[in-house]
Amino acid sequence: MDQALTRPTTQLNLVAAVAFVVGGSLFALGAAFAQLGVVSLPTVNVTYLVGGCFFSLGGYVSILLANNTDTDTGERTPWWRFRPHSRSWLSAYVLFVGTLFFAVSLVAAFAAGLTPRQSDGWIWLPDMTGCVCFLVSGRLAMLDVGAGRVRVLAHLVGWWVVAVNQLGSVLFFLAGIAAFTRPATSDEINTGLVNWGTFAGAVCFAVGGVIQALDTPTTTRTAVQP
């Protein structure tokens, strides 16, 4: 592969990896704060919000990375390109959309005096939509790294990135379900599952980011045969 292509690919991969490490770490910290009750709620919300910004950065850079690894022209990486027939691009795009839904939820969390219905509409629903996007993105990524099939490829670093992140997505989804506010009681279904599920899922994304930093994305697709 042309060196002009390899250099930006490596740089984009590192930026995305660092963004997910920082975002995952802040989400884990926010969940620990919420569970242990050692800081105020606004501090928890700010921690989550900053972490969400890093997740969005990682999601967008992942789109650029997909653009760069799926082309061999050596051209400068475009800020945007519509490539719906590429699994890696679709995975990154859906992931990025998911981070935007998370952002809506994280900003809405700062609102005071919300009724249970309003809380579910402005916080829980965008959060669950983001969780579903993460699951879909992970599924597409598994198909991409497996050349059209979901399979175990333990010899590939890229497979471990996808697998660990997908586990994190499942944990986020379970935490999201538990965060539904019951109108009758104004309480979440299971606060402990919300916090610990978010914590464990966030740790998965942070670990996935560390593994991604060690990955060479340009070799993943050529190492797997359909």
C-alpha cells in the first residue's frame, strides 16, 4: 500500500483509539461516581458529557478512517463521503449517529424538574436509540472483519477490537433498559444495573481503544478471506 495512504490511516486510527479510551474512561468514572454517590449530580453529568464528546470524536474519526482504508488512490482523506455499500463505512456512520443520540440524552440530563414521561422522552429514548445504533454498528463491524460472516478470528487484532466493543455495546444496552423511569414510582427499573452496566460497558470501550491503538487497519481486510 502506498505510504501516503498508510501514514494518514495510522494517524486516524490512533486519534480514534485515543478518543475511545478517553471517552470510555470518563463514562466509567461517571458511572462510578453515580453508584458511589461521592460527587454531586451535576459533576456526574459533566463527566458523562465530556466523555460523550470524546465518543462523538471517535465516531467521526472512524468514518474518516473507513474512507481512508477502503481506498487506494492515495488522495487526501475527505471530510465526508457517502459510501453505503461499504460495511466499514456503514458501521462507523451508525456508530457516529449513535454518539449523537447519546449527546442529546447527556445534555437533557442537565434539565431540572422533568416528569417521568419527559425524562423517558428526552433522556431514556435517545439513550436507548444510541445503544441500538452501537449494537447495529458492532454487528456490521463483525461482518466486515469476518468478510461477510460473524466468526471468531482470535489471531486478528482488529477482531478483538470489534468483539470487545460489541460486548460493551451489549452492556450499554442492558444498562439503558434498566434506566427506564417508571411513571408510577418515578424510579428507574434498576439503578445498580444502570451504573454498573454503564461502567463495565465503558471499560470495554476503553480497552477496545487500547487494542485499536495496536491495530493496523490496512491489514485487517486482506488477512481474511471470504
